[in-house]
Amino acid sequence: MLALNLSYLPTCTRFPSRRLSPFASSRAQMEVASAREVKLKAIEATPESFAPFGQVISSSPDGDEFGLHDAQLDLSRGIPRFYIMRLEDRKLKFSTITHHASVTQCLGSIGGGDWYLGVSKGSILEDETESGTPQGCKTVKKSACGHYYSPPKPDDVCVFRISGPKFLKLNKGTWHAGPLFQTKAMDFYNLELSNTNVVDHTTHNFRKDDGVIFIIED
């Protein structure tokens, strides 16, 4: 196996946790109290409905050759990691959303149980001077991971329901919140890179920056 040099990849800054002062704690409580709840109706994920964000991959007959109906992956920036991810208590609401700039990601539930994913179109920019951003937003931020992006707008967020034996492939840069579900716990298979959550994890906080919390209606 070839040894890969990943030193060129920027590392997201992670700060140690610390105890909040009474003032900071009070301010956080005020943010929660003042946040506006936005209800989103879940859309069934199909190849057509999910196309702006990635692909919906369903079963195909054994022996089928590779084609456009298969997941179009980009795992070229590191070592692929395929693993089973156990999640607990992920109820149908969210206020943060994340993107990965260097990899496509695949997510699917073990057993085909229903789950939900909030998404918004990718908004990664080539540099800080790029105009005509994908979402019409003039705000440009630099991620701790090194790239530039436009923050997602609350009005551009939608939610998909994924039912049955299928999985999602997220395009590079697609903003996503979840997986979310109504049961106590679920297992998901996840395909990304071995260090995606260390060097390629950019998050936008809607509650803090936009005063919004999303509630999913099924």
C-alpha cells in the first residue's frame, strides 16, 4: 500500500472545552429562548428530488455494469473509511449544519429504517473575492479548514426522508444536518475519508447566526 502524505491538508482548529461563565450561560439561554422555530415538511428522497445535493442509490441487479446510476465518488484526497456509525437520540430538529469540502460522503441506514436529513446546496468558493455565489449571498467566510464559503441561508434549507434499502451520496460541499430519526437509536454505514471529521468539518450555526431552529414535520 502506498503511504499517503496528508500533511498538506489543513487541520480544523479544535479548542478545549471550558466552563461557561454565568453571563455566557445566561446569554446562551437567551439565544435559545429568542430563536424562531421554522417547520419543514419532509420530502421523499428520489433520484430526481435529491439531484441538486447528490444521489439516491437503490439496489440494482447483480452483474450490472458501472454507470451513472451508481454513486459517483471522489475519495482521492485521502484514505477511504467505510464504517458503521451508531447514533442515539437524534430527534427531528436541528440548528447546525455541516459540509465537507474534500470528499463525497455516503450515508445509509442498516436495515432500511426511515431517517431524515436536512440539506442545503454547496456554497464553497474558490477564493474570498469570488462573486456570484451559489446562493446569492455576498457574505464570505473562511473555514478553519482553510477554504472559503458562503454561509447557507435558512430559506434554502430543505429536509428529505429516506425510506427503505437505499443510501445517499452527498456531493462535495453539500450542507447536511443529520441523520435524524424518530427511534431511540439507529446504525448507519458511512463512507468518507479516515480524517474527514478532523481536517474537513465546517459547521454553520443557524440558531446563533440567524436566530432559527428547524423542526421537521413528517
